[in-house]
Amino acid sequence: MKNRLRLPSLSPLGTSWSAKGRIAVLASAVVALLVLTGIVAVVAGDGEDRRAPQAAAPRRTGSPSATETLPEPSSGSGSVLKPPQIAEPVAYAKAAAQMLWSYDTRNTNRDQQLAAMRAWITTETTYADWASVSGQVPDPVLWSRMADQEQHATASVTEGHYPSAFKQALADDPSAITEAYIYVVTVNGKQQIAWKKGGGGAEERAVTLAVQCRPNNDCTLAAIAPNVTQ
């Protein structure tokens, strides 16, 4: 276990969303809901690794700007999963979570990781919180150290659902969703991590995503959202 370098768990940066992140949930009813539920910023599985890895990802002291420039496409996308053509929010969120929890430093460099993740993001910049997604990727130095250890991870998804508070907000105001069609979905699963010389381990994961699914269009990822329980 001494050589393990862990990719940061996927959780929103900071304790609240940026302005664009709040817009991404859309409709005042849903935004109010997230405020009332405390905007929980730590998802299940985001605790410190109790197995004392050799190096952990540095914690950010503040959230990057939500207007951070999207990366230009790089040569190849390495092992990053490509966005599926899915028009149902929960199914798409489950696929997105699997992508976010999977990586392979043996054949994917950091630029490729970011560029491939970009392909999942909505092209509607008003609602795209790229910073909440790109912020999950380690800095270049840590990625390099992970690559030295040949660290890689695969993921399995156990379930995805609309949080009860989100469903209640939609029931209270069904038309609230129709401006940008942003859905809040919580996904649970497991991440299997491995590195050279037979090192490895598994961890439970949970993440809440904001997914945009306009009628007659495939879904896209808007943001990693504040966690909404239940």
C-alpha cells in the first residue's frame, strides 16, 4: 500500500456552487431546494484514505472559475470512455459517473484525460460548469507520479436516482425544468484501483451530477453538483 497515489475522489470543489453551477440546476424552485438541503459538498466515499497512501492529491484552497477555458482537443483520448448517445437522465448520469471514476495513467496523459472529459460537457456555456469537472483531475506533477506507479482504475455503477428533494421540487413546479432541462441525479458505485507490483484496492463511490437532457437530444453533463441526500 505504500506506493499508492490516489486520484482525488469525485466531489464538488468548495462548499457551494459557482454562479453558473447554481444556474445549471435551473429554475428557482430547484435552486432554493439545494440551498435548503444545505448544499452538502462532500459525497460518500470522499473521506481520507485510511490506508495512508504515499501521496494524496493536494486539496484546493478555493474553487476555480466556472468560466475556465475548455481544453483544446489533444491527440487521442487514451482510455477515457466516450460519451454515449443516451436521452434518459439517470442512464446518462450512470455512464458519466463510470467515466469520472475510471482512468489509466499507463496509456492516457493528463491532457488527453481532460480533453476526453470535455467531450461529455454540454456545449451550452451558460450551463456548463467545466471547473467542477476538470477540478477532479490531479495537477500535472501528481498525475506524473501516478503514471510512474502505473496507477489505473475501473468503476462499476450500482444504481442511480433522482434525489427525493429534487423530485419534490419538480412535483411542486413541473414547468421549472423546461428552461434548460437540467436534471439532478445521484449515482452510487464502486471504484477498483490498481498500481504496479500488484497493489490495489476498492472504494465505494457516490456523486451527484447535473445532467442536461433536452427533448429530442442526447444528454450531456453540465456539472458535478452539490450532493443531495436521498
